[in-house]
Amino acid sequence: MDEAILAAVITTLRLAGTTTAILFVIGVPLAWWLAQHGSRGKLAIEAIVALPLVLPPTVLGFYLLIVLGPQGPLGDLWINWLGHPLAFTFSGLVIASCLYSLPFVVQPLQAAFESLDRHTLEAAWTLGASPWRAFWNIAVPQARRGFLIAAVLGFAHTVGEFGVVLMVGGNIAGETQVISIAIYEQVETLNYQAAHRLSAAMIVFSFIVLLAVYSWNRRQAGWWR
Amino acid sequence: MSHIQAALALQRGAFELDVNIELTAGAITALLGPSGSGKSTILRALAGLQTPTRGNIRHAEQTWCDTVRRIWLSPQRRRCGVVFQDYALFDHYTVAQNIGYGVPAAQRQMQVNNWLERLDLVRVAGHYPAQLSGGQRQRVALGRALAMEPQLLLLDEPFSAVDFALRHRLRVELRELVERTQFPILLVSHDLDEVRQLAAQVYVLDDGRVLQSGVVEEVFAQPATLRVAEIVGWKNLLPVKHLRAGIAYGAWGALAVHAREGRGGWVGVRPEHLTIAAASPGLLHATLRHITDLGPVRELTCVTADGTHLYVLQTWRFVVPRLGETVVLSAAPEHLRYWQEDEHFMIAETHTI
């Protein structure tokens, strides 16, 4: 495996890991709010969260490019603040991935929170537990499968993204070149052997991860029964 | 001695609740009424899980809620032990962890051991709720509520999820457990036996209003209105056309009552106070239609000539007439209640015999 490919693998894992972590910080409170409230504003936010599911990645990528670019509001702010642009950088890629993978983290969490036994939370409150404590030791354990599915889907979906990355990240080796882009480049340059190796590795990696997760999930399902 | 006083008004859609409730320490007060009468809403408001539109709740010198003075104490600060209908146990915690959840860390070990012992749960202390029997789950829920040393204990239909055989034993256990408590206990129920066995005071609720309240025996023996009679298990309620010389007349026959003269209304008698005899001179004739085995007693269903059903409870010693035979029914006048037409104006429409 040459260095460029190794760099692409590392970039991909870094991107997926960072994105999943950030999405948990944003997604858990958002999913909790969506699950607990029934206002009209909720529907609009639910629709916005689900947008990346239906939009072509290029649409999202195009507007992100505008917003993140040096002339864009966020890009401009970033240059003033940190001295370098956002588009075609790893940070820009993380922002794009967070938007792109948002529904894959929020929706399983929201579904898990909605199916919580509300009485157990209320029981915890009457027993003196603060909403925060009740959330951590009553809601989270009940929703743990939702957390697992959200993490796996968020991570896997980020590993598998292509269009948005291409639009806002370009193809800078060691910085923004992820595996999917590297494969695309190998195919473009008719280097089928390298493309094969990478693609096969992706399939094996994804399969092993999913298998591990599913078997863990199955054992988890009944650990207190 | 702590004491709870609550005035609660709440409106949600077409449902309107407006009640005054008083709970005394060391006794069980029951809220009795059909589903949808507002029992659970009152319980939730006392626990702080629901905000009333108007009203106040006072516990001894402390105000838990006052909508005028904008006081609202969170459920965390009220220390109300709640036993939910479905128990709401924490499935991922052991029995011991469930019981200790509401206890400060310093006393946890001691309190948990104490309640495991008292509730006969020592052997299953390390089990998870899914591994327990129905009765054990119920005791864990009770232990969890009691271990935090509550200022008020709220029981929401606590026996509805256990089978009949176990229910009686658990009720006896509960009564022994709460006999020496220093806090008030509220029991929400629609089970008459449960209220009779456990409660000292009762509030009879219907459609968000208190119809009658007082000592359980008195309310059950002297329902103020026809609707209360219906709710507290007076199965025999008969429409009266007129009352003359101490006899109430209806299409079903006649019965001697204490009142002398009166207009139309209703007369009621509990199944255990109706006596049955083989055909002989009498005021109320009926045909014996069914005999239902209720365990310690039998319920006899009799039908009068106009199709009115009457229910009689008899012990096993009583020699029952044969099915299809004509019988005479009677009751001592002191066990009969007579309500004049205008006394039951609020329920006349909903009542059918």
C-alpha cells in the first residue's frame, strides 16, 4: 500500500471519528428535544434534519462550498478568526460531513427516546433525581441500542460519502483525500489494480465492523435478563 | 403529624377537574371512581408531575404549589413516593439498586438492607426486575417508594397487575406495612374490595368532581346520591314511581322503606342485604335466573316480571331455591336507601337498569 492510500485511509477514519463525535454532541440534545416536544416548530426542524436524506449530495455540497468559501459568511469568519479558509480543508470537510450525516445520528436517537417508558423517568424524578441524572442513568441505558445504531450509521455513512466531499474537500492527499475519492482517482487514471485493492478492503472492513456491532448488539439486548 | 391539603382545578379539552382533597397521616385515603374521573390526574398533580390550572397544595407548613403566589415545587423536592400502576421499575438495575435509587448515599446500604428484609426480597436482591414474579415486582416498587422516607405515598392502582390470589395477600402486607407510618397515603383505585380493605377515608369521584367523601364504611353504607351508590357497588337500584305509607312502588314490585311519603325517585339495596325466600306472600316477586360462584359467597340473579335484574349475595349454607323458581325478595328497611327524583338530577341520564 503506497503512502497516498494509507493517508486516505487515515483521513477517512479521522473524518468519520470526528464527525461521529461532534454529531453526538449536537444530536443527543436535538433528538431529546424532538422526542419530548410536540410543537409545530418541531415538524420544521424534523424536516430540516431529514433534508440530507433526499437531497443529491451535490446540492448540499454546492451550497456548502458557497457558505464555507472565502467569500461565504462562515468561510470569511473562519479566515478572520483562524487565518485560513475553510473550503478544501479537513475542518471544512468535518462541517460538511456533520450536516450530511446528521439524520443518521438524530433519527435513531429520536426513535429510541420516543419509545422510552415515560413512567420510569417520572419515577426517577419523584425519587429525587435531577432531570440530568435521570437522563443519564434511566433514559440512556434504555436507549442504548439507539445510541449504538446512531454511532454505527453516523460513522459508516461518513466513511461512505463521496459527492459532498468532492464538492467541498477537493482531492488533496493527506488533507482531504478520503478512500472513496482515492478509489475514484485510481479509476480515472485507469489504475484498476489499486482501485480493486481499496474497494475490496472497504467491503471487508465494512462487513467486519457491521458484524461486530450486530453481535455486540445482540448480546447487549438481553444482558440483564 | 404531616397533613396534605389540596385544592386543584384543571382543564384539558372537554375534561374539567375541580376538587378539594385532604389527606391525614397514618391512614390510607382512597380516590374511588370510574376511569376518566380524574383520579390519576390528582395523583400526578400531588406528585408534581402535572401542573394544575388553578389551585394549591399544602403539606404541613410547606406550600408545594400555589398558582396565585406562583409557587411550584418540583417533584424532586416533594419527596412523594409513587407506586405506578405498571411499577415503572428500572429494568437495568438490580432489586437492591432499584430500592436504593432515591436514598442518599450515606444511608443507602442500611435503608436497602432494611427494606429488602421487610419486604422479603433478600434472596432476589441481585436479580433484575425481568427475573421477578408479579408480586415481587410490586414489592420492589413499594420498597423503592418507601426507602426514600417519603412525606406522602401515592399508590396508583397498585394491585391491578397481580393476579387475584396474590392480591389479597399483598393487600394484607401493605396494610401491616403502613400501619405505623407518619405520612399520608393516597390510594387510587376502582376496586371496591381494595378500598374497603385498605382505606379509612374515601373520596368518590366522577367526571372531575368529588361526589361524596368520608369514612369508608359510612360512604359505602349511605351513598348520598344514586351515582355514588352505583360507584360504591350498590348493584340493585330500582326506579320508584311513588312512595306511599312507607312502601316504594315501581314496575318491578314494591319494597318497604323508612321514608313515609314521596314522589318518584330511586330505591337501592346492596346485594348482601337482600334476602331471598321461596314463594310466599310478599311485595317483590322474581324468578331465579342464574347462580354465580364468587368463592366464599354465591351471587343469585333474579329477574322480576318487568325484566329488572336483582342481585342477591348468599353464603354457601343457605339452601338456594331451584333455577326458574319464583322467589320473594325483601330487605330490612334500614338497609334500603331512597333518593328523591331531584336528589339524583346529575346522574339520571347516565343511569340504566
